[in-house]
Amino acid sequence: MNGMLDLALRGSLRAPWRSAQLLVVASILTLIAGGASALSFALGRGLGAGGDAQVVVLMSPIAEGSPERSLLDPELATVLAALPQLAGQRPLPEVLHHAGLDLGGRSPRQAVLRSLHLETWDLHRSSRLIAGQLPGPGEILVGRQATAALGLSSAELAPGSQLHLDGQPWRVSGILAAPGSVLESELFMEHDSLLGLSQRSGPSLYRLRATNPGLLDQLDLLSLRRPDLEFAAFAEPQLYAELAALHRPLRMVILASALAALMAGVVGAMGTLAAAIAARRSELACLRAIGFSSPSLAALLALETAVLSLAGCLIGLSLALGLIADWQLPLSSGALALRMDGPALASGAAAALLLPLATLALAIPVLSHPLANALRSSD
């Protein structure tokens, strides 16, 4: 085996220009496959797996899964408080608003703002304060991924710094972490402050803790009895699943584009591989004449390509880890951080293996010719 590997290493460096081409192609295939996998995971399982099954969200039925487009009647809170299933629980209103962020001489950005209650910490169990304090009047709390989402530095969003939203100055009070959630890219302020800033007549949604197993059924019944309130009730995981379903066409486009790019890259590389094998017909025929079997020679050629593919794979994965780690996937309700996790890394590595497989597909027909014919054709 060591002898085969030594021959593969020597063979992979025999034609530097062709080796460089295969190295670049393997790097690009790895980067494309890894990036597409990270995007697909964020839009699919990463988004759809969010939410707490014990939290019920009430929002407008015409919002189509986008809370920032929802507007509820404030009277709904009074009606909900009278339900015996809530056992005195107060529905927590929440406002989502897109505000213009003034960056001075730079192009303005859109920031996603969410109102925050002290009681909502129990309903956002993955959230925690990692710096500073909760916002008071004239203050905002920032998600730790907001720097990438807004194109700002960590110093510009550090506690004590100032931001201008919709023409008004706001002091940063602290930093929030919520791993795997869109909350990490958002900004937060007191409910009344955001209600005034957004100039809304009511909240975007209400959140409730589902302490009663029949609460959802009772809320659905209430929505039928009081159509004037115009609300629909969802378990929080169902809301995230619907949001993921809305992005399914985009996932299909991403995966189809990545597959087309991978096929184009492999087909292009097959021209280089075919030329390399054709240039070694005489050598391969001689090796067969002195005792090497056709399967072992096919394995040797595939191993040569695998050495280059492995090097290209490492380069591609390094680029993906360096580039994709700072990317934010913008959504209507915030942004998701892209991560090169296990599935994404495995997808990138699998893409690089396409080149050795292509080498086998090209080498087998060449090595299947009778030895006498192969020696005559090599003259």
C-alpha cells in the first residue's frame, strides 16, 4: 500500500499545470457543496427546528407566517385574560418593526427591532444576556450577530455606544445571545418605546405559555366566535415550520444551482483527466506488460487524483470556514448565521470525491483493451 501511495504522490506531481487545474477544481467543488449545504440547512432544519412547544403565538392570519406584517387589536389581550384556561396568565404583547439605521456617510441599513418584556425571558429560553443590562427608556439591546447583519464593527455595537434608528438616537445597553435563533441578529427595546417608534396601533403578536393542553383548541374556538379580533393561534414550532416552508422554493433553487455547478465542474475536469490518461497510454501498457493488473492501475490513477482532491478539499474547506462563518442569511423576520457544521463539511468533502470517481470512469475503458492492442496503439 505504501508503494501505491508513493507512486500516486509522484504521479500527481508529474504534470504541474494539470495538477494545479485539478487542485483548483477540487477547491471550488468543495466550497460550492459546503456553502450550498450550509444555506439549505439554515433555511430548512435550522429554521424549522426553532421554537418552544410550550409557547403559543397569536398573530394575524393574513400575515402569512411573517410576524412583522401582523397587526392585532389591543382588545384581544382583555378577551384572552378572561379565558379560564389561562389561569390568570397575562398575554405578552410583542412588536416587530423594520427601522432605518443611519450609518452616517455610509449606506443606511434596515434593522429588525423587537419589543422586550422582562417576562418574555421565560418564553425565550435560549436567550441570555452576555454583556450590559436590559434596555430602559432610550436604550436598545443588540443581538451578538447584529454586527454581521448590519455591517458594523463590535465597537460600534458595544454597550454604551449610540445608534440612530428612524432619525432618533438610542444607547446600546447590552448584548444578547440566542444560539441558532434569528433573535441574535435583531435589536430589542422596551415595548412602549418600540410601539411609539413604529407608530403602530397594536402589537404584532401575543405570546402565551401553554399550561393547559387544550389551550390551542380553545383559542381556535375563540377566533371563530370573535372574527372581529382577526387572530390565529400557533404553537411556536409550527410557526417556524411554516416560515421554513415559505423558503422551500429558495432551498430548491440553491440546491439545483449547486448541483448544476458541480456537474459543470466535474465535466470540465474530465477533459483534463482524459488528456492526462491519454498521455500515459504507453506507460500504462508497459506497466500491464510487466505484471500490473488493470484494476490496480485504475486504482493507482484514481489515487493520484484523490491526492490532489484531498489537498483541494482542505483548501476549499478552509475557505468555507473563513468566509461562510461571517455570513448572515437575511430573512423577513431577521437573519440566520450560516455555520459550516458537520453536514456542510461532509458535503464539501463528498464533492471532492467526484474527481477520483470520474478518473475511474475514464480509466476503466482505456485499461480494458487487450494488452496486445494496447501495446500496438502506444507505438
